[in-house]
Amino acid sequence: MAITLLESGLDDFMMFEKAEAMGGTWRDNTYPGCACDVPSHLYSYSFAQHSGWSRRFASQAEILAYIREVARRHDLDQRILYNTPITAAEWIDSERHWRLSTKDGRQFTARAVVSAVGGLHLPSYPRIAGSDRFQGPAFHTARWRHDVDLAGKRVAVIGAGASAVQVVPEIAPHVAKLHVFQRTPQWIMPRNDRPYSSLERLAYRYVPGLLRSSRALHFWKAEAMALGLVLKPRWMHEGEKRARAFLKRSIADPALRRKLKPKYRMGCKRVLLSDSYYPALSLPHVELVTTRIERMTHDGIATADGKTRKVDVVVYATGFRPFDQSADIAIRGRDGRLLSDEWQDGPQAFRGVAVTGFPNHFLIMGPNSGLGHNSILFMIECQVRYIRDCLSWLESGKTESVEVRPDVQEDFNRRLDETHRRTVWKNKRKQDGCSSWYVHSSGRNTAIWPGFASSYWLSTLRASQRDFLPARPRKAAAPLQTPLRRAA
């Protein structure tokens, strides 16, 4: 967003970062094996393609270095206030600007605010009776304790989703005993990861068009997968067949295979990629536990079958609190309305970018802009271009506020709900034996874009003023900028 503003000639902005350094999820998640599950050439900025990725799926450290290098090239560090959490944002209608409050009591004014707080960054912890009694180290994968040596320890990993699939193979060879507590089996496909050779990296660097061709190939292969997710869920049978064959090839023990075989339609939950998870579960000192956890004791975990497994360390691989940008910041829009109240029945917006009643307030990775098949960076770049269009209306001086029309937002979400009913994700909380964090407790799918990434690109190609309330001309006496620096 910042780079796009600079390229558009808009340089009067600030960025607020609650942490001490940039990097988001790739700064916070440093657990062993942390990596991206989107191919490296696709999981990178379209305007900053990188020929030096070391392997097909980049590691956390490599992605973080890439993000920081791109920011360094555009000299963004001087525009960021670190260690500055925003606790409240209030629209002052008489002044046509936002007032931002920080945790340490400072205030800033801004004609426009872009909320880029991320979709999945607040760790989710399970509610387990007695968890406070456990006396050993217990931590979330997103808050990895590097001071805890797991070598020779009895370790419990609670959860069997995306982070568990990555961390289990990394720690399994070093621990004395590993218990993996699985609530729901996941559909897992081969990752087919490998390092890039020096010759390949040279070719990506010097052969004209090769890097962009690789990115395009990965993009359209991912789009093809959405045919079953979006149009015909029954077409996912072919993927299920391949995943079951992969499971059979990887796990020799029939009893273990049965525990790992999903009983719901592929795609309802995130499809996982791994070449090493199944082999790790087959190690003699690794146990997959599918019995419900009843409670934790001072030195172990008790399950509903009456067994208690003694452990030294507990790792929570239980994911994140999903897609609610009003969770940590009190955002008050026109007429004092509170965004968290507006979203009581689930977050909703227009194109995942704008919310009626909240002028000059824009979202990146807002409701229904997540994907189940492609790169989220593609979606983010679509949103950035769309927001840039909206900001250009403010800069032109023809209006002081940009706010989506209530009927436009309502119609957009009605059509989203209708489309979701035909997809593999659907709307109701549980379907085909599958419950997913994509679906809000109200029964609406508030996380996933129910279409192709390319269709989202088309829908956000250009912002139309017809979708927004009539322009409010700037008052003749009003200054062009607020007394303090504007903050985007």
C-alpha cells in the first residue's frame, strides 16, 4: 500500500506498527519448519519479482528477508512508527477526518485510514480444563519458545492443521516421545518441494520473461483447482482420490491410515501440502491421538478414554482467531457507530475493502477476501489498486469523504451468500461433516471469496463512484490537510 501511494505521488502518510519490526506473520511465526504453502514465485509482489528464491516453497526466514529488502529499497522504514499499537479510531464528521489514538496516549489525525492489520495473526488457544495447572513449558507455534530445548523431551503437539503439519516433522527426530493430538483429520497432498539449482536461479535472473512465466503458470494452475471449490464441489472427488492414494503410499499401518482419513468434502477446510508429515507420524516414538482431550494435569494430558500421557512440553498448533479487524481496535464511524457492533453477526464489507457508515476507512484483507486456492498477495494487490482509486477522489478535491452506499454493500453480501451456497465452503456452520473457521457462528461464511482470484481482480479493476454515496464537496474554508501529518 505504501509503495503504491508513493508511486502515485502521495507521500503524506504514516504507517503504525504495533511490533518492534516489520514482517507480520513472517516475523511472528518462527517455529521449526515454518514456510509458505504457495510457490515462491507466486508468493511475492508482482512489482518486485525475486529470482533468488532458494526452493519452490520459501521458508519463513527467506520470506521475511525478502519483505524487508523490498521495504528497504523503497525507504519505507522512515515512515513507520514501531511499537505503536492503535487502540481507537474515530471519525470526526465536522472535520471530515479520523482521530487515531495510540496505546501510549498520543493522537493523530488522518483524512483517510487504511487498516492493514492482517487476517490471521492473533493466536487461538483451546479451552482445556486444567491447562493452568501444567508445570512445564506450554506455548503456541506463533509464540515459539526458542529457549526451550526439545531434545530428549516428551512433547505434546495439540492440533493437526497447517502449522502442525510443518512443525511435527522438524521436531520428531529430536524428541524422546511425541504425541500429536488430532481433532479432525486433514486432506493432505504432496508438496513436491525441492531446492532450485544454481542454473535455475541464473535462468530466472537473466532469461527475459522466464520469472513472470513461472508466476503465471503457478497462478493458473491454482485457478484451475478452484473449478471444484467454486463451481462443482463434486469435482473434488478426483483430488480426494489422489489424496487417499498419497495417504496409502505414505502410511503402511492400516489403523493409522484410518485415523488420518478425512470424512468430509475436500476443500471445506484448508488443503494441506506436505512431503514429510506422514513419514514423521510413522516413526516408532510418535503417536497420533484422536481421543478427545479431557483435561491437563501438572505433568500430562488426560483423554476421554481414561489415559494420561506424561509430557514435558506442550505445543499449541491451534491456529488463529480469524478475520475480524474490529477485534483489537475500537473503530467508530459516522454517527458514533462502532464497527464491532456492526459486525456482531459476522464481518461484512463491500468487496472486502469498504464498510458503509465508515467514510474514508479502507480495509486490506477485509471480510470475504481470503482464498482457499491461490496467493493472498494477489488479492492484496487488487485491494491496494482499488483503494488507490478511492483515495484519488479525495486528492482531487471534489469530495471530502468516500463511503460505500448501504444498498450496494447489502446487495453485494446477498450475492456473496447466494454464491457460497453452491461452493464447497457453503454458509452453514457445519456441512458434510465439516466445520470450518471460514464460517462465522452466525452461519455466514465471512472469510472466503467464493470465486476465482481472477474474478476478484476483474471486480476490483477500477473503483466506480456509482457504488459510493454522492460526493460531499470540500468546504471552502477547510484546509487541504489536517494540522498533524495524515496517516494512511
